[in-house]
Amino acid sequence: MHALDIAANIIVAIVALFHAWFLVLEMFLWDKPIGMRTFRLTPERARDTKVLAANQGLYNGFLVAGLLWGLWLSPDDHGVRAFFLGCVVVAGVFGAMTVGRRILYVQALPALVGLALLLLR
């Protein structure tokens, strides 16, 4: 396996771990102290948006599944990894435009690095 493939796979795994954590935060910890602190929510806002957040967390789970599926496939098959990293980049850019710039750095940038490594191969 080429060094760029190894680096790309490490980034894909890190992005998958981030999104697994986002799933946990959004689906299970949204209205708990860590969730409210992370998303800067009041108890009332957390209560009112809990179902929406759980739905969003589920979508993060789909991204995790796709990224892990891409890692499971043949090392020469970059298509699935590239597709799901692209989805993360688009979601991160949209989130940065609509919610806050921090999302660009936490979500989109790591996925963009992984995508670049895949495409450089």
C-alpha cells in the first residue's frame, strides 16, 4: 500500500470518528450538559430541537457507515471514500455558511485533506 493511501485511510478513519462523536452528541447528549455546552443551547432550546438533532445525528451515522465501508473495500477502490468525504465537505461548507465558521475547520477541512490525499494517489 502506498504512503498516500495509508495517510488518506488514517484521515478517513479520523473523519469517521468525528462523525460518530457528532452522532452521539446529537442523538443522545443533545439535552445533556455536554451537548448543550457544545452547541451553546439553553435547556429550552435543547428540549425544543431534540428530535431535529437526533435526525441530524442519524445522517452523521450514514456518513460514518459510508466512510467505514470505503475503508473496508479494496485499497485500490477510492470511489466510495471519495464520495463520502465529498459529502462531508459539502455538509461542512453548508454548515459553515448557515451555522458557524467553526464547522468549516472541524468538519470540512479534515475531509478535504483526506479527499486531496485520495486524489493525489
